[in-house]
Amino acid sequence: MQLSSKQTVLDFLKDQPFSAVLDAPSGAGWLAAGLTGCATVDGIDLYADAPGYRKIWRHDLDLPLPADCGSYDLICCCEGLEHVGNPLLLLREFFQRLTAGGRVIVTTPNVWYPQARLQYLLRGFFPSFPSLVGKIAPGTHMHITPWSWPQLYLYLKLAGFTEIKLLPEPLSEAKHFHEKLLAIPAQIHSRKRERRAKTAEEQEFWKTASSSAALLGRHLVVTAIKP
Amino acid sequence: MSTAPIYEAVLREAGRQHQVRPFHDHLDIGAGNGELIRLFQERFGTKPSACDYTHELMKLPAQKVDIADLNVQPLPYADASFDLVTATEVIEHLADFRRVVREIHRVLRPGGVCILSTPNILNLNSRLRFLWFGFWNLFGPLPVKHSKLYSTGGHINPCSWFYIAHALLDAGFAEVAPSVDKYQRSAIPKLILLWPFIKFFGARALQRERDRYQTLDAANEPLVRAMNSTPLLLGRTVIASAAKPAR
């Protein structure tokens, strides 16, 4: 996971109240290290044990969460959703394990930035979605589910979450001039939809869709609330 | 969207398979009004079973529909019950299509055949729409309000050929192959215009994957090459066929 996304998550959490956190997947344990002393942190990961967690489960996130997993007021899923074949199950599991008013944070590679769209046009694959088949070695980046702002919004809604917000991160800017040009049609389209929106929610959705974070960012950092 | 060309393409593929692996017991998932079942009976004399989320759509009077919500329930059949399973325009509605592919593998007999279809998000019209607006053809933008997952507005799972093939191979299938229902005429001029770029950048990317990243091998290279093949650049609907290896 890139440093800028980690920093965005930690900066955001500075102002949030929480005491029990689930980090899934927990990877090398950067989140537990970043939240030392702020909360008790549990972790779930397919491969790694990491220090700093109250409890850690070795578990496949394509399956329902472990039965003895507790309830939390914050669940972080950083760079995990693109690896699972059943993302809706995972988000629904998060929803169930959150207390009312609890928050989920999801970070994942964004396939909406112009260079990714251009690569898709020419190759049919997105960047960071390698064409691996068969048994994958532990830790290999087998990304199988690509995410954009609308797709992630849709799945969070289907899982029951509200107040879905996209957090801008430092890399939410075009790296090359041609990316700025390529983003223009989508920006115009989203702004048009924003103007025509019939509800405040729809308006907010399209406003976010036209933002730099959605259109130009290399990573999505999204938060949502369990009502 | 007209389903007649899709059914025709599925029957064509089934006909090809029938020459090698004759089938009799046929399961149609997402059977709808039963038209595909009727066509299979007519052409191949199959014994049909139908599975769907409702029986209200079925128009064949004698056809029983087994109800299952495939997002959460397994297929309501015993292991190794069928020679052929079809699922036309179903997987784009499913949040967990990989589990359903594993279920299809379970209910097929060894040597049985699976044929799936879904909107082809690799055709040039779809790729260009994604480039300009961020949405593929037939995939949104979905209504912000909670939509019914069974309607066209319920296309929640855009899946390209490679990931369909990946799921089929992962589930234990072999002989995975793509075809399409029909070419979109409006995509032809775009292909002529973009052909040199697609060929050049495609070849460069393939070379890099093979030499630098070492993510290509004999198993996945044909699947990757198919991503930029003429049928997938022009086809409206992708038809994926696969066989469960005989014991």
C-alpha cells in the first residue's frame, strides 16, 4: 500500500472517535502501528502475522468473517477489496460487525484515472491488474476486482452503508498533461449529471464523481457509516 | 437488448460441443421465459431443468422452475446432475459470480459443458465509453437509489473475458474458450482507426509482461492474447464455454 494512502487514512482518523478497530487485511501491520495507544486493534489476514494487534486471525476474506470476531466501531479494509472474489459478502460482513454509527474505511487502487482508462482501451487490462492464472504465491498482487468511485459507492450502498465519502489523497492529481485532457469529458459528464440531479444524495454522488480524487487519483480512500 | 443473437450463439457453441460431448440433461440458470430451454429441446432433444429467482417469468406451461437466490444460495441440485449448464446474461447481475461458477462445476458431470454469456466490456464501443465517461456499455451509471438487481439496471458485475476465464479455470474447468454473438457494426470504423495503436501497445505490453514482470506463461498467454482479438474488440456479447475434465 502506498505511503500517501496510509497517511490519508491516519490523518482522517486523528479526528474520529473510536475504541475498537478491525484491520482486514492487516498485512504487515502498519495500521496497528499507526494507532498505538488510541484503540484496541484486531487483525485478519490470509498470510501474515503482524505485531501490535490484540488478536489476529489467519483467514480468507472471501469467506464470512471468523465466528469469534467481535464488534467494532471502526473497520479498515486497506488494499483488500481488489483481491476478493465476493466483495459484497465482505462489505456485508463488515456491516454486521460494526456497531450502529460505526465507520468503515476502504482503500483500493482506482481504475478511473485517465492513464488507467487509456491502458484499458489499448490492452483490456488495468494497471496493477496483472494477468496471473493458477496458484498464486503468498503476497503476490493478484488483483481480480477493479474499483472506481461509482462501483465502490454501489457496493457500499448494497451492503447498507450511508454517508459514503471519498477522501482526497496527495496523489489525486494528474501526473501528465494528457491525463488532464482525457479527464475532461468525464468531468463534463459528471457535472451535467450533478446539475440534473433530483436528490441531494444524487447531487453529492456526481459532485464527487467529477472531483480530482475520483477522476485522477491513483487510489480510492472511501469512508462510510453504518446507520 | 435483443437476446435472439445471444441464444443463437449459445446454440452454435453447444452444437460444436455436442459433436464431441453429446449432452442430454440440461440446466439453464436464469431461465427467464424458457425460450433457451425450448430451443435446446427442439435442436438437441435435451431434458431441461430451469433455475431462476422467480417462476413468474416462465412461459413454458410444463416447465418447473427451481427457485434460488444465487447471490446467497447454492444451486438446488445434487453433485454431477447435468451434462450441460447454460447461464445467459446472468453473471453481470451477481455479486459473487465466482461462487456460482464453482457451483456449476459441482452440478456438472465429468466431461460436462458450461456455457456462459455476459455483455462484452472489451468491445471498442465499451472501451471508448469507459475512456470518455468511466462507464461501460450496459453498466451504468446505475441509479443512486437502491435498484432491482434483476433488471438491466441491476448490472453490478462488469466482468471481462480474462476474469471469466480465470474464474472458470480456478473452479476446475478446462478447454476455456471465448466467442461472441455478433459484431457491432458501429465498432468497425473505430477498430480501423485504433488498430495500429492497439497492436503496437498491446505487443509492447505483452513483451513487458513476459520478459520483465514474468506474469505470462503457457496457461495464461492465450487468454491474454484473446483480450485484443478481433472478436472481442467487436463482439457485443461474450460467450464463454468450458468443460469439466472427465475423470
